[in-house]
Amino acid sequence: MTLTLPEKILQAASELFYSQGIRATGVDAIVKAANTTKMSLYKYFPSKDDLVLAFLRKRDEDFRVWFAGQVDAKADTPKTKLLAIFDVIGEWMAIPEFRGCAFINAAAEFPLEGNPVHQVSAEFYEHFRSYIADLAGQYGSKSPETLALQLSLLIEGAIVSEQMKRHSGAAGQAKQAAIILIEGSSSHIPDISLPTNDSRRSDE
Amino acid sequence: MTLTLPEKILQAASELFYSQGIRATGVDAIVKAANTTKMSLYKYFPSKDDLVLAFLRKRDEDFRVWFAGQVDAKADTPKTKLLAIFDVIGEWMAIPEFRGCAFINAAAEFPLEGNPVHQVSAEFYEHFRSYIADLAGQYGSKSPETLALQLSLLIEGAIVSEQMKRHSGAAGQAKQAAIILIEGSSSHIPDISLPTNDSRRSDE
DNA sequence: TTGAGACTATACCGGTCGGTATACTGCAAT
DNA sequence: ATTGCAGTATACCGACCGGTATAGTCTCAA
């Protein structure tokens, strides 16, 4: 409770925007949740749009710092970090407050490309992808950008899938697919003389 | 222009809902676009919610029929159909009116799981996934449900990614990843010296 | 000719939207 | 003691929201 007033307002707004949607959240509801008045809100945020952008920009910053921290805490090599990403995503999805990705949702609510809200959302995923590409590069992927894009597709897909239907195990499936893609992207020579467990020739 | 009035209303509403978002579209705008009056609209659709559900249900039906038709027109074996899915998605994304997936967007606008709009959206992806699982089964995948879920993650991810930033080549990347997953899911014994019926080895 | 149903026209409802005006309280620095 | 600023309280604005009431126009069939 040592938050400044603008921080308190932004926090209340963020929770409402994320849990109910941006358009579905009125300024009055934010004011009530933050236990303040419209006058104060409009002092620090000249318009609701400004508040929305502040929400997304802070979320961008916070989420990426938190995420990288979680990954670092779970793994210490590029390859294991790439895989740990999916574990972190899986844990994030498990919390009851999970309502999907704030940026995907925001982009869906403001579908025009030129809209600032849409643009900030797009930037988040650019940053996220370059984070993955960085790890992929350290790992020694043949094509870090390709691998990063493909992994991010799996991640975004898993988030959306879990948002649609909870507890569908999307993160786990995404991880299994990621393992295959990561292995396939390795510049190491693939060892083909491994256990092709017996000749169980199944039919066409 | 041989549409009945309720069809005309539904069509106008659908275009607005998809292009601008559901919450962002007022009843007055729909009425104006359909060139009719509120009284007529409320005769056929007792509430805006009913209209929204009608929009989603028709889209569900139409899209899946259209999609399967497109895939069938492009390929005639299970494996090539699985790959053709990504080509169809890619072509769909290329049209200028593309604003992502109506169901993902709707689920983002109505985030509560219990909401009928959310539920109809979730059902769409269940149907879509079982369509893929069916193809995967015909193909002879070791685990059709697993492959179907993984491919659907790639597809959903590609749609979201393209929605965020147009012309990012997401569908192509998704297809490349899908090829690897499909090959890996084959119950056939991988034999590098044997030409498979239709595909050359596309990756190292 | 009449009347029923489809559709239009328009005014209206209470409520909420984002945003503003005005006046007030409490407190800290001068 | 006074000023100035952070924040409160509340009433208000025009616009729009989803939805309704009432009355009028058109066509077509009995």
C-alpha cells in the first residue's frame, strides 16, 4: 500500500483491463477500484486511451523482465532455456487469473493496424521473438530467426488455445513440438543410427 | 441482393463485428449498414447478444465448409491435405479484409469462460481440431490427437501473429514447422534411402 | 375492399460512456 | 498565517448504448 496515486490507478486499471477486457471496463469502474476520483485519474492520465497505453507499456516491461527471470531460474544453457520457456508458460497458464495474453487480447479489441494500442501490442511480440531468437542463436541453431518465429507460433497458439479452453494441456503439447523443432534446427550432426526400435513395419 | 431481411441484417452485422470488433459495433451502425430499422432488427434478433451468437454460429458453419472445400481442392491424400491446410490459411491471411480469427477475437472480447460467446468460440476450435485429427488419423500418425493439437497450435499462432503484424510470413513458417512435426509423427519407419510417395526431403 | 403482416419512420426510454466544472479538504513549506 | 498543491466530492455535459412504443406505409391475398 505504499503506492503513489498514479500507480494505484494504473494497477487497478490493469487488473480490470486484463480480467474483463479494455472496452468492457469503464472509467468509473477504474475510479471505484482505485478508491479515488475521476478528477485525479484525469490529472495523471489525460484520457482513457493514455491509460490503456500506460497499462500495455508497463505490462510489456514487467512481463518480459519477469519471464526472463523465471526462465533463468529454471535453466542455465541456451537449449534448456528454450525448453524452460514452455514450462514457464505452462505455469503462467495454470494460475486462475489467467485470461490469455493481454497483447493478443488488446490487438483483437483494437483490430486496426494503425491504432496505437495495436502497435504497442505488436511491438511486444517483436521483443519477445527477438528474445527467443537470441537464445536460439546462442544454442547454435542453423537459423535462429526461423526457429524463434516457429517457437513463438507455438507459444502464441498455446496461449490462445488455453484461453479458449482451460486445462487443455496446450503448453505441454507445445513443448513436445518445440523439442522436435529445436532438435531439427540444431547445427549438430543428427545421429541417425539410433534405436529404430526393431523392424515393426507398419502398413501404409 | 436476393437476401431476406434477416440475412441482410446478419450479413451487415457480421462484417462490422469482424472488421471493428463486437463491442465496438453498435446496433445503430448495424441498422444503418443493413439499410433497415431497429424495429426490424429486434424482430428477428431479440437482443444484440442473439445477433452476436448468430454471427458466430454462421461463421462457424461457413468457414469450416469453405475451408474443407479449399483443402480438398488443393490435395487428395491425407498428408498433402494436412500440408494444404497451411496454404489455405496463408491465402486467407493475404486478403486485405483479414482481421484474424473471429473466434479468437470474440473470446478475447468476452473472456469469461461461462459466456455463451466464449463457449461458441471454443467449440469452433474443437471442431477444427477434430477435423485435423481426422486427417492425421488417415495419414497414419502415431498419435493423431497429439499431432492435431500441435498443428492447431501452429495455425492459431500463425493467425495471431499475422493479425499483429501483416505480411510476416507466419503461415509459411508454420508450414515448415508442420512438415517436421508431420514427418516425425509418421508411424512409417524413417528410411532415408526410400523415396516416399510424394515428398522430397525438404530439409537437411 | 378490407385486412393482415412485413417493414419503415421516428421519437423516446433509462443507463452508461468518456470527460469536465466547481468547490472543498488536508497538509506541508514558506 | 498564508499560500500552494495533492487529492476529494459531486454534479454535470453531450453522446451514445441497447432496447421499446407508437404510428404509418406497402403489398398481397381473401
